[in-house]
Amino acid sequence: MMTTLAVQMARSLSGFTLSLDVKFSLSGITGILGPSGAGKTTLLRAIAGLDAGQTGRIQFADALWFDSEQQVNLPTHKRAVGYVFQDARLLPFTDVAGNLRFAEKRSRHRARLIDWDDVVDTLDLGALLKRMPQSLSGGERQRVALARALLTRPQLLLLDEPLSANDIQRKKALLPYIRKLSTHFSVPMIYVSHALDEMVALTDRLLVLREGESIAHDTTEAVLQRLDLREVSASRDAGAIFAATVVAHDTALQLSTLSLGAQHIFVPGLSLVMNAAVRLQIHSHDVAIALAAPSGLSIRNVLPCRVVAIDADHGSPFAELLLDIGDGLLRSRITRASVLELKLAVGDAVYALIKTVLVDNTSAS
Amino acid sequence: MDLSPVWITLQLAAATTLILLLVGTPIAWWLAWSQARVRPAVEAVVALPLVLPPTVLGFYLLMLLSPQAWLGGWWLQVSGSALTFSFAGLVVGSVLYSLPFTVQPLQSAFVNVGRETLEMGATLGASPLDRFLHIVLPLSLRGYLVAAVLTFAHTVGEFGIVLMIGGNIPGKTQVLSIAIYEQVETIQYATAHVLSAGLLIFSFVVLLLVYTLNGRRGFRVS
């Protein structure tokens, strides 16, 4: 199901003007990426109708939510959005079940099949229902907030850095839940964060904001291949994502073989289901380059490829390379010194040595 | 001993508290959220009874409520009796006099609820009234309790304003504080002792209640 959200807005913020004209094609998870202060939260709050004072127009499918010229401004409680805040904002005077009931009683689209038991099961809240919010951990609170937002049966779920209050361990534990929600309940989501790793793990499409302007808006895969965006290139989490299929298991050595078009990639462990579609993530700092097929090397994944682009920005010791592996593009981050020494140029046939492959098997699509 | 002053005082305090909780809520709400430029002025007016001598307030009220003035004249036409030197007039005076004791605790309770919490309610589909009834009220219960107790107690302790607009009519407008005054004037110390000690103990218990309520950690929004 594809819904369009058209946002045209202008609003002056401290130091710059947020000025946007974006059409979101909402299905799955759309990410809004940018450093803090780029206008991400302002945009999200405008979509929800939480702030006054901007000009422009916001239309969700057939419904006009905001138009400063026609003086239309649908109040938040009448927009079909759910919102998950950075801080969970649970009602402190009632237990978890009470918080969920509060949302369900006010849910705007009773016909939609988001079922209480299903939500509670999916977010593993069964054991927490009788607990008071004050006694929950940060991660648990955020799971309750997600469930509560879902039970309003929204047509669009907005998430504003829901993981930022959590440490890395909790963050890793929450990511699969969010991914699962979007596929299981088929509610489109807009997910705001400054963390590229969350975007890579979650989103299907990505809008990059810089100082109030949209500088990229495409599939996450395509944005991740851009060498010119510092929001991507400067991150430790820069890399490429691929859809792959599990084609073989080696039970003796405990390795799985994944096919990426004509190329094969080996990953340790046998937990993946045969023939399952999985999402692979390969960080650019995990990809080294060799001019010839190397021998005497412990790295299992060596892919023949061709250099498509080189970005050797003089401000950094590193260069970013884009490599064509036949069925997708791989990113590699090596030193500029290596680029010079190997005399790498666009069009060269080389070998990509991949140290680590991350597999996300919750994302079967 | 004539106990009618006790009864009148309690009636007056109860009526004043009830009216002020109803009237004070929208005023406190507006003061908590308004960005209007006149807000400091309104805040100052609400706080005036805290600093004005009750006689000043009583004097102006007497001017306003007398049957010759427009408000007093209108009341006389509508109800058939004068506002001055009547129980109804006492209630009007008490409501104005105790206004800050209701509005200030409520205002700080509403500010404590926070804009964030109201936004959360809106995103869950709650209308403004729904948000007030089912989010703000439960979160402000302590504020309401403090406001009610303070207003009630402050009304019980009134003297100057009551004397100015209510006079000293036994069984009608003679409240406790004035009865004590009269007992002392007529050298009836025994009765004055009983009434004064009663008021002293009552006031202490009320303040103890307020500070206990204020001291306890209440609900906090995570």
C-alpha cells in the first residue's frame, strides 16, 4: 500500500530557514537523516501538527492537513498519525496496560486490523502489563510507547529518535522490534535520526537534511552509494546494503553461502533458513582492495569487481571507492596513500576483500 | 455559647472554595500557557489580594456592591436583596480575597504537567477537553488538594474584608474571627479563648496537611 505525503513548508529556525518541498512515497520505513539542528524534528512535528508558525501546505493522501494560505490546520488529535517521542512520555499514573488502553480507546480507525494481543505479543509486553512506567527500563518504556502509538491505529507512524535515550546494547535490542512492526502491521513509518547505522538497519527510503534543506531523497540503497554526501561518507557506518538469498549450508564447517546475483558470499553460522531472502550490510571500512586475486589470505570473501568512482577528498586521510560487483555496488574506504600506491583509477578491475558481513534476517521482504 | 459563627464560617469557606476551584481553573490554565503580553498584568492582578490590606479591597467592594452602584443595584433587582451586609456579599468578597490561594497552586501544577505531556495526549487522539480531564486532572490532583485546603483555610482566617462588606450581624454575617473580636471587646475572655484555641488548632492541622502533601514526592512525568 503506497500513500503519498506531500510537504511544502518554510519556517525560520535559529540560524537558517527550513525550506522544503518533498513528496514522500510512504511504504515501509522512510528515514530522515541529518545532524542535530538540521530541521528533522521540526519537519516531523509539522507533519503531526504540533507547532504553529510555519507557512506551506501538508497533504496526506486525500486529506489536507495544513495550508497556511487557506487557513487550514487540522489539530493533531484529528490527524491519523501516531508519534513516538525521544522520551517515551508514558502516563505515570497508570500501569502499562492503562497506557495502552488510553490509546486504544481513542483509536481513530477501528476497522484497521491492529489487534491488542498481536501488538502486545509482537513487542513482548505480556509480562509488563501490570508494571508502572517508573519501574521500567528505558528500552521497555520505548517498547510501550511504540505499542501505544500503534494502538491508536494510525495511518502513519512518526518516530523521533526513539533510540537516542538508550545505550548501544538496548539500541540493538530495539531495532528488530521497529523493523518487525513496519512489516507485520504494514503501517508506514517516518523515522528521524542522526545515526546512519539505524537508517541502514531500518529504512527503505532516505531523506537527507542539511541546514533545513533536502540534499538527497532516494532509496536507502541509492543514498548509501553516494560518495558526495558527508552525512554518509563521514560516518563510521557508511557502507552498502544488498538483498541476498541463502543458497547453501556447509554443516561440517558451519558456513552459509549467500548468493548476490552471480557472486557468492560466505557467512559463519547456520541459523539462516535455506532460500530465505536476507539483507546484507557491508561497511566500507571492512572492504580492502587488491589488484590481483590474493593467495595465502584468511579472508573468505573476495569478490572480483570494477572501480566505478573514487572520491579522494583532500581534507581526510581516506578515500571512498564505489565498486561494481556485477549485481550491486560496494563501498570501500582505504587510505588516499593506498589509492596512489596502487594507482587506482575508475574502470580498473580489482578484488574486494570483505572482512565482515552483517546479516539482518528480520528483514525478509 | 452561640456556635452560629462557626457554622457561618464553614459555609462561607466551603462556598468560596467550591466557586474558586471552578473559576480558578480556567484562569490558572490561561496563566500557565498563555504567551500573551498582558499575562504579567493579569498575574499581578490575581496576586493583589496577597499584598493589599483587606480594608482596601473591602472598601472598593463596598463601593461596588452597594445598592447604589451598578453591580449592587443589578443584584438587588435580580434577587430582591442587597449584596452588602449579606452572606452572598461575603462570598463575593471572599472569592476575590482568596483568588491567589487557588490560582497559584493550580498554575504551578499545570506548568508541571508540561507541554510535552499535552502533545503526547494529542498524538494519542485526545481532544483538548479529553486531555484536560484524563491527563491534566490526574496529574494535578495534588495541586487541587493544596489549592482547596489553602483557600478554605484562608477564608476561615478572613477578618478585614468581612467586616467591611458584611458587618457584624449575628447569625447572618458574623464569622468566627469577628465573633472573637467582639468577645474580646466585651471582655468575654472565656469564650474568646475557646474560639481562638479552636482556630489555632484548625490552622495548624491545615498547614501540617499542606506541607505533608507538598513534601511527598508526587507523580513525575518520565
